[in-house]
Amino acid sequence: MLARNWRGGGGELDLVVQQGLKLRIVEVKARAADDPVGLESVGPEKQRKLIGAARAWMREFEPQFDEVCFMVVLVEPGGMTFVDDAFDVE
């Protein structure tokens, strides 16, 4: 893990993890059993904030990587769901 709860660039990064040359920006969302909202909770505004924060983090720390992806982890009472490449950067 390279960072946890890092703030900057107008947003917060829950986790920044590097696996080989792939940099993962991880957004963690906890859900109650009766909460139907999942990946939709990371809508366009949240994505914009995550992208801004990720760019600021990369400028500050200059990690070596070939690829960056945004991952969303949905934490539910029954377990976790991992969504790799949850959205694209435009």
C-alpha cells in the first residue's frame, strides 16, 4: 500500500496500491444489507474528485507505473465485491 486516506487535489483517496507496474486507486464503499446502491454511488462528481486527487498524488509522489486503474470495493455484510477498472478517465 502506497497511501491511505490521502487528501489533495480536491478529493480523498481511500487507498493507493501498486501491483507490479499497475497503479490502483481504490475507493471503498460500505453498504448496509438493505442498501440497494452499489457502484452507482461513485457517480460523475465522485469520479471527478477521485481523478483530481489521483493526479495530485501522482504529481507529488511520481510513482513508476505503466497503467492506472480505478477500483471500487463494495463492503457488504455478506462479503466484499471488487470492481476493477470501475470507470474510465476522460
